[in-house]
Amino acid sequence: MRIGLLTEGGYPYVSGDARLWCDRLVRGLGQHEFEVYALSRSERQEAEGWIPLPSQVDRVITAPLWTAEDDGVHYGRRARRRFAECYGELAAALCTGRPGDPAAPGEAPAAEADRFGNALYGLAELARDEGGLVGALRSETAVRALERACRAPGALRDAREARVPDLLAVAAHLERALRPLSLDWYEDDGLGSVDLCHATSGGPAALPGLLARHFHGVPLLVTEYGVRLRTHYLAATDAPPAVRALLAAFHGRLAAETYERAAVITPGNAHARRWQERCGADRTKLRTVYPGMDASRFAEVGESAESADADTLVWVGRIEPAKDLVSLLHAFAEIRKEEPKTRLRIVGAPADPEGTAYLGHCKALAAQLFPDEAEGPHSVGDNPVSFEEIGGPELPTLADAYAAGAVTVLSSVVEGFPISLVEAMFCGRATVSTDVGAVVEVIGGTGLVVPPRNPRALGEACLALLRDPERRERLGAAARARALELFTVEQNTTAFHGIYLEIVSHTPVRRLVLDDTGEPLPFAVPAEAHVPGRWTGPAARVVARGGPAWAAGAPVRAGSAMPATHATPATEGAR
Amino acid sequence: MSGLGELDRPGAPGGAEAWDERSGEWVAEVGGADAVPEGTAVSAVSEQAHAPAPNRRPTPRRTAADPVKALMHRHRELCERAVDPLEIAAGLEAHGVTDRTATRFRHRDVFSLAEEMYARAAHDEETAPRPTTLTPTRAHTSWILLTLLPGTLCAATVAALRLTHGQAHAIALAVGVLAAVLALRAALTRGPLAPTNGTLPGSARHSSGSRAWTCWLVAYALLGDGLLEAAVAGGPDALPGASADSSWAVATAPVLALSLACAPAAWCAHLFAVSARRRLDTSRGLEDFTASARPLLLGAFALFLSALSALLAVCGVVLGESPAYAQTVTLGALLLLARLLTAHGFTHAPAILLGAAAAAEATALATVFAGRLPGCGFLATPVETAADTWGPGTVPTLVCSVAALTLLVHATRTLTRASAHAPVDQPC
């Protein structure tokens, strides 16, 4: 099976996001062929080069997102009119009410929702036929279309206030966001030749997948470990409200269109899943696939009988304000009142200047809360709280850090997917964590969870575990079993393997078989190979590609040509 | 570590104040103090740690009747700037608000909480004053010196040519021309006359053509009139400058004036760009901008023409030559408009018109020489008649004025568009 792996600023670049996951996926699925289509995010990223690729990667095709290549094509009258129509539709779709708007729950008509998609594919077809889209997206025609859409009745309130610089800024952003439309990836020997597009993130990476689906009917699988739309919202800019409103509308509609067209969407945790559902993803398409981690590093610690110091708490992670070590120190103060022999080891290093400042702050707080203690009057004292880094003589590896304590504590106030918690679970350690991010989902019932910013509750939970070694052991064993079941690399790879097969079995790519002279070979694909209509019950949303339109379930696109697939003659034969 | 956790990690609370504030808040709760100034958190905690009240329950706080209002107050900046509820939801999550927290505010999840906050904030926002955005003008002044360079070098070359003889004369000529051309190139790659997006392959193709045609047009201004006059009179007998009484006269004053005019050209272009950008900020719509930009363009153009005329007059007096006003001013106008269009990203029209003008001048010269062939005398008639009647300067005047007028019409349509003045790079 040929998989088109679509990435943006990720694999195979050395500094890419989630490259380790992609690398494991590609290496783990050696039975498939991979073609990597990578969008690079900056010139520096391109200069840093690629990580070594396994042999199952057939080829890597890259394109820059950070620069535009104007091919100098000037549109004729007809192409200009076509562009103005499509762009006008796009602008109008952005300026009218947003999907999932609470003011209009569920009453966004299909035609309205399709407007954005139609405009997008119209622009893509124009770029494919004529080229020159980069120049056109920057032209006065585009700005005029935006202005008209903003001034139209029924436009968003923020959009109505857009002034000329705002319009220019929006046009520039849209040009940047729509750069994947101008790529030459959508030919028969490019994305047209793969069986499945796997977008490793939403947003720009999914755009080529959408177009491959539109042009060639290639099914699209979208994996989002971080929801792209949310990243867009969090990347706060000082742009005027009109610009932010229109761009948020664009990214929201792009996400909705991606979720609508994708065959399967795999969020990385329940939080991402909630966002995707909120943005219009169909529940039946969602399959949560947890990120996999290498469990072998922790096998020795996890399988050995508990040998750790029974009075030691361990915190492992990157030191930064969101980890709320202050709260942990206060909780530890509560613990010390009850169990004076307890020690706390904080293992980690700051990643940025802010983290360094925070570390200093925490050290000062620890020194003030807990004076140094000594065994007797003649020995040198030591602080019960120690700040350490991995790689030193005491803690050579990460697993040793977890092994050093009886209980692992997580005190964050903000957390995504808590990796240190999963590592502690692999090590078979009992854990106490705050209820943030995906913690509850990860820990299940195999550890204690307390509210964030509640040092007293955190302290009490730790005390409960410190005083009960049996419970500690039971929870640790359960945690390790759960982690091995859910969070291993093998689990991740197997899940994707299954999803690939599932998608392809529902949407097989039927290629036109050519004979030696290049003529289509009639009856090369027997009619029995294609069963029109639904195979399973009405719940199955994924419908055989090339099947009759009534079987597709989805609203028929108004005003757009039928996607030109290779499969047409075979389909005709099947009918 | 796989690094995937980073992808979904909500952004950390912005800035160091987030944890200061938070820890301060907690300190206030435990210590019973209502207002603990930031930065004194550590000492306050240490006092509390030694305080003799081990088992005191924290005093309940935040007992307001409307909990969402307090939340909105805490995140008022987020609520004010949000353009839709999802933005508030993302911001709240980045500050650690989860679905479980949202239930405290009697909401099912963060999304519905964010919707309420967005709906309630939107009412207050109506009256909020809109921040005025003034794009700061960058003060790069190095280009001012660069624009003076071609004129200075050209003047030095002319002076050297007047003072030297023999081999030194030839060397001065070669060095001077080379230096002037390099300086001109440097002046055109920096500052307001530089193309804003010179990396585009299409513009590169056009710009090399434009450059060649510009050189040809300037060379014609230097040598063309003399050659045409000599040709009409039956010459030329020798290369210009070969002998003192050569019939092929060289017009240095126009070229010197044109090279000196680089500076006013750059200033006019700068003036136009800056004032257009200011209009961009103040105008309400695209039509509005176009209407207000047209006088700016024409004003800058007129300013340049008058500066060029003044320079021409000065050069004519200093060099003791006749300042060929008509042909030089029209050529200057043509070059300025071509450069302005190129600088704003419109490379197609200038390349065509410069090429057409150069071709027309070359054709005029060629017809005169072709007229000497047997049976082809009629070819030379139009140019000879014109040269005899109004002087040899008629040809470049006519050609350049037609080309400049065409470009002027084109520029008033394209350079007055808002998209021509879009800032090049904007943060995402």
C-alpha cells in the first residue's frame, strides 16, 4: 500500500514537530510504501536537513511554506473572472457567520458550509489549470473581493470594521495559507498515485490531502496530536480585530472542511477529540490513538521489585511556571508536618530563561520553607528538597529518576499529554497528579488525582500513599499494566496499521489498467470488484469511492465539477 | 520522549507574572491577607510557615453571586480581544480551566462557558475605543548617501575627462563609466527605488531586460543626438572625442543631470511611498485610497520633473553645453515611472515600454543609415525631415514622451491601488 505522508514543519526535518512519532510509524509499518510530502516552515529548518530515512520511504517531496514563488503568469480575462468568482465566494464564506456559532446552532445549511469548500477547490483547479495563483492572491482583485465581502450585509461585526490595511493584511495571510494550492503535487504521479493520504496535523498539512481527495479521490486520514485551530488561537498577535476575526474564520472553516472530508480522524487524546467534535468532526470518524512511547527504557525499573527509598517523593519534568512547583513545595510542607522523614527530589532542567528564573524562585522558596537538617550534632546537614538533573552520577538515566522515589508527583496547572506521568506508569510507580489536561484520561484508575492548585489535597494524597506501601505497589502494578496496554509504540503503530487497512477497504483506489500501447484495457477490473451502494448498515459513513452519488450520503456539491478520478471507466463498467 | 505532549500543551501563561500572581493569590488565601504585593510572596509564605496555626482551614473566598463575572474580570483582556468564543475557550484552557472547572460555573464544558463569556463581553466592547494603528516609518538613511553617489561619480568623471589627455583620458573614461554604473546599481538596490519583492523569478527576468534598455536609452542621450546630426550631414567621420573638431558631438550635460537626479528621484519615491502608506491607514475604503493616492503620485512626479529641469539648467551652465531640456526631461520622466512601477512590483509594463522606446530610437538611427543604400532613400526621409526641421533632439523627445505618457497612464491606474502598497512582511 502506498501511503502519502503529509507533514508541515515536521518529519523528515531535523527540527520538525513530532518527527519521532512519524519516524517510528514509518519504521514500524515496513510492509507499506511511504511517500513523504513535507512543507517546511522556515529557511533555517530546510538548511538543517533531514533525519535518516528508512528504506520504505520511496521519495520525499518538499515545498517551502515560508516563501512564495510567483511564476509570473498573468491571467487573461476569463481566468481573471474565474479567480474573482472563487475568491469572492471564499471571502463571502469567511465574512458571514461562523460554523458552530452558538447563535445558529445546527442550522448552518449544507450549501453555506459547502461554499468555502467549493471556493477552495475552485481556486485549486484554477491554480492547476493556469498557475499564477500567488500573484493573483496578492492582486487588487483579491483585496477588492475581500472589501466587498466585508461591506456586504450580514457580515461579521468585526469584519465590517475592516479598513484598508486590515484588508491587505488578510489578503497577505490568505495568500500564505493557500500556498499549498499552487504546488505541483496533485498530478497522477504525485498524490494521485497514493492509496491513502495521512496528514500528520491539521491546517496546512491537511490542505494537500483535501486537494488529493478532490482531484483523485484519495482518502484522507488526519492525525492531530495538537489541534491546529487551537494553536492558531493561542498564537496571539497584535493584529486588529478585523484581521483576527477573518483569519480565525478561515482556519475554522478549513478545519471544518478537513474534518468533513477526512475518512478517519485520529485525535491524540480526549481533549483534542473534544475540540474536533466542536469544530464539526463526525463522532463516527473519530478514533483516539494515544501517542506511543518507548517502554523498553523503563522495563528494568518497572519489573524489578520496589527497592526505592520508601520516604522519597519524586517530581520529574521540565521546570517552568506551568508546572507549579510552588504548589508542590507547599504540599511538601504539609507532608513534612506529618512525616518528618520524607524527602522530595525535583528532577529536571529549565528550558528557557523564564524557567531558569522560576527554578531560582523555587530554590529560594525551598530554602526558606525547609531549613537544612542533619542526622546529629556532628554531621553536615542537607535540605530535604533537592534539585537535580538527569545525567549526574546519582541519576544517570531517566528511569533511575523514577526508581529513586516511592511516589511520583505531578503538580502542573497546565498540561497537554503528560509524558512524565506515562513514564512513571511504565516504571510501575504510584502517582499523585493534578487534574489537568489529559491526566485523568491517562491515569485511569491507577493513581490518585487531586484538583490543581490545592497543595493541601496534594499533600494529603501523597501522605496516604506514603503510609500504605501495599496500596502503592498495587497502584504501581496497575499503572504499568495500563501503560503497556495503551501507550507503547507498538500500540500506536498497530492502531494506524488497522486504520489504514480499514480506510482502504472502504475506499479502494481503482486505477485504470493500461495495456502495452497505453490504451485502456477493457475488463481488466471485473465488475464484481465493485459493489455499488453500502456494504454495511446505514451507519457506515465511508462510502466506496467512485460509487454512485446517492450512496455518498454527503450533500452533493453544487456548482462543482465531479472529481476527475481515474476510476471513471471502471465505475461505468460496474454500473 | 516523543515530544508529542508539546504539541497539545496549551500555551504557558504569558510572562513571568502569571506564576507570581498565582502564588501571591495562594499566599493571600493561606495567610489571610487580602493584598500581598507581588514579589513579596516568598517572605509572606515563610512567615506563614512559622505561624502557629497548623490546622486552620482556608477561609472560603470568591463567594460572589455571579462567579462568571469574577472569571471575566480575571480574564478581561482575553474577553475584550477575543473575536469568537473558541478564542476564549483556548485562552481559558491555557490558563488551566478544564471542563471540571467549568462545572463550578454551571456549565457543561469550557466551550459553553466561553460562549457565555463571549456573549457577555461583546456588550461592553461596543463602546471600546478602537486602537489606532500607525505603522512606524523605518528610518533608514543609508540610501540617501547611496543615491548621491552616482551623480558625484559622474561629475568626477566628467571633470577628469576635461582635465586629462591621451592614455589617462581613456583610463579615466573607463574607470568613471564603470564606477558610475556600479554606483547606480547600488543606489537602485537599496532604499525606496529598490524592488520590494526582488526575489520573484518573473521580476528578475523583466528586470535584466529593463536594465539593458535603460543603458541603451542613456547611451542614446549621451551619443545619439550627435550621431544622428552627423549621419544626416553625411558623417560620422570619426569616433566622438577622437579629434577636437569631430562632427559627432557628445552631450554630457543630460547624462550628468540624469545621474544627479537619482537623489531627487529616490526622495520623490520615498515621499510617495510614505504618504501613500499614511493614506492607507486613514482611508476608509479602497476607492477612497485610490482617489487620495492619485494626487500624491502626480505631485511626486511633478516634483521630480522640476528638480530635473533645475539640475539640467545648472549642468548646462557649468559644462557650457546646451541643456537639451525636452529630450532629457522626457527621458527622466520615463525612467522614473519605470523605476517606480518596478519598485512596487509591476515589472511587466516598464520592461515592454523601455524596450519599445529603445527599439524606436534604434530604428530611427538605422533608417538614416539605411537611406544611404541605393534605392532606399525614401527610408531616411521622415527622420531627416524631422531632424532638419526641429533638430536632432526631436526623435528621443517624441519617443520618450510617448512612452512616458503611456507609463504615466498605467501608473495612475496601478500605483494608486492599495495592493501596490501592501507591507511586504507581516507577522502571522
